[in-house]
Amino acid sequence: MNIKTIGGRNEVSDVFNLYDLRVKVVASEKPMVCDHQVGEYFDVIGEMIVFPEGGRNSFTLYPLAAILPLLPAKQRITNKNDWMTTDAVIACPDPHCGGRFHITRIATRSFSHAETTLVPLPDDSDETSESVLTDVHSTTD
């Protein structure tokens, strides 16, 4: 939880940061057979997919379906050793298409928890505020 000092007392801040992303079509050694154009892109700003003014305002469905699950994770601050930090090129799901999609973190934006959800932040004394991960493969023999 973020704590900031205001007027000599500590207050909990509900601010968190996300990256704005750019997803850009790049070429590979294989020809593109889907409707991708090298250099086309869209941005992800908060929870919005934004197409550039004057550009194409559409994107092919199947590559978008492959890219979408990765975008919320790419928006979050990750450890420098995490593959989500280092790996940025996604292949078109059509095995015959050479289209690739490069995801770039282009800016950081702050959001307020209260402005993005109706679920309240847990109290520091609330034991449910900590998630406990268990190994589903462990045995209790």
C-alpha cells in the first residue's frame, strides 16, 4: 500500500501506476498474409484501445485476440528479470503469416483505486489483504 505524509501524518494513497502501451506491426522473414500493414499501430491508454488519428481505425480480429491477454500484464510494473519485461514481440497466430506485433511501454500514467473500482481498499489490519499462494502440486502425505 502506498503511504504518503500529509501535514505530519501518514495517509494511505490509493494511487497506482500503469504503462501506456503501443502495439506496432513489424515485419519478419515470412510474408504477411493477413491484413497487417508494417508500421500500423494502436495505443493502450489505461483501459482504452486508441487508434491514431488519420490512421486505420480497425485491427484484424485473430491477432488482436492473441495480443489482448498480454496487455494488462505489460501495463504493470514488473521485475527487470521477468519475461514480461523483456519479451515484446508477439507473432500473428496464423502459422503462415509473418506478421509480428511489437509492444512498447511508451509512458507511465497514475490512476486512483477509488476512480477505477467500487471495491474498497482493504484495511491494513485485515488479514484478507494478503493473498496466500499455495502449490497445487504439493502433497500432504
